[in-house]
Amino acid sequence: MTPLVNDKMTAKAQGIASVWIKDERTRMGLGSFKALGAAHVIARDAAEGKARGQTYITASAGNHGLSVAAGASAFGAQAVIYLSDTVPEAFADRLRETGAQVVRHGTHYEASMEGAAQAAEESGAILLSDSSWPGYFERPHVLMEGYLILMEEVFQQIPQAPTHIFLQAGVGGLAGAAAAAARAHWGAGPVICVVEPEAAPALQASVAAAAPVMAHGPVSAMGRLDCKEPSLIALKGLSRDADAFALITEAEGQAGADWAAAQDMPSTPSGAAGLSGLLHLGADGRAKLGIDAESRVLLILSEGPE
């Protein structure tokens, strides 16, 4: 179980009753909530006698690849991780140290995902993505089930139901799972706000259009969240469960990471994006979401520093 931190400094600075941060930086020794996802899928396969000797292929902008690599290593399988040219070589080295084969493909995440899907089809390996699209739903749905563990822990740890929840999103897997769990446990009470980079508003744009759309924007320093296409499973859930969507700039994303680091919780702009969403919510945004002196906010610090 990872810690739930009572962030009194942020609560005081924001003039609200409380801020609780679910700190995923130590999750399973892999440094991210993603450890709960792909490894869960491979564990399920192993329980059915399907993992050993199998090859799992995926694309990753970050920690999803580590979860695939760790799950494959634990259950006698192989992992092949496709990375775009923008992913740092230091991360590629971490994957190799976990036993994965690394393949560089394309200049952005979507291109590396296309390469991984083609390789899986040609080789007969299992494609294990943390996103979903037409015809590809079963494994990402099981993967999102793994993220429910995080919220089950929150339900045990938090002293009182939050009034507001800020959830960062890339393709939307974490946000979709966390929002669904929150609604099942707390009902309609909490106001749920999904936070995305201004450069990659895939979920916000898709909800506004009432259909999946590809977002267009520059490369974001919030690389884990720099996903231009939403997961269809996450989009369907968040169109039902989320109350609001917020976009943060590159500077705001960095400021959130800096704020977390100042409280001895170092993370990345991606990992602290939910916190950034709260910190940079203007007066109009606070009013629209009903944030006041009695508000109790739940955030997720989703990964450790690079």
C-alpha cells in the first residue's frame, strides 16, 4: 500500500480544508502507478497458464513499459517495448535492465504504437497497450482493473470523502479507472476534474465533440500525458463520470512539479499534473467547481522523478 499524504501546506496556500495526495512514487519498486496495470494483465494470464514463454509487445511513453517488462520478467515471458525518439535513453536503459528488448520507432508516441501493433500482428506476439481503440478492448480493460487497487487503498486511508478529485490524464486509463471507482464508492458527491496538457487535450476535445478526436499540438514536456488520442474505454467512462476538464500549460506543469519537490515529494510535470490543475485554477474555475474554504481535495502523485 502506498501512502496517502495529508498535504497541509497546499491546503493552507489554497485556502481550503484539506488536500490529500495518494503518493504512487514507490509503487512496487517501479516508481509509478503504472506498475498496477500491465503486470496485472500478465499475472492474470499466468494464472490461466498463458504467460510463460509468451512475448508481450507494447509502446510506451514511460512507465507502462516498465510494468510490461516487470510483469513479463516475473512470469517467465518476454517483453518488447517500442519507444519513440523523444523518450530519453535513460528510460530505455531502465527497460533493458528489467529484461526488456527496446525498439526505437517513430518521432512520437502514436507512431511507436503503430509500430508495436504491426510487429505484434506479424509475429503473433501479444499486444499489451494501456490504450484502447475499435477492436482492441479486452486487455486494456483488464489493465485498468489493476488501477482500482490504488483507489481501494484510498478508501481505506482517507478519513472523509473528498469534495473534489483532480485526475491527470494521457490516454485516460488512470483517470477513467479512478473516476469509476470514486463514483461507485462515493456516488455523485465528489466533483471530478480531469487535467490534461494544453498540448494534448485529447479527452477534453473528444468530450466536447461527443466523439473520439485526435488532438493536435506540439510535443509536451509532460511526456507521460502527451497522448493525442484517447483510450475509448477511458473516454466512455469519463464522459459519464467526470464533471470538468482543465488544461495546463507547460509552465504550469513544471510549477506543479516544483511545488511538490519543495515539499519533499519530487515528481515530474506529468506526475504532478493533478496538483498543477488545482494550483493554477483561477477564481472563475474555483467558482465553477465550487471550491471554497470547506473543500477537501484528493490528488494522485502518479510517478517519481526521472
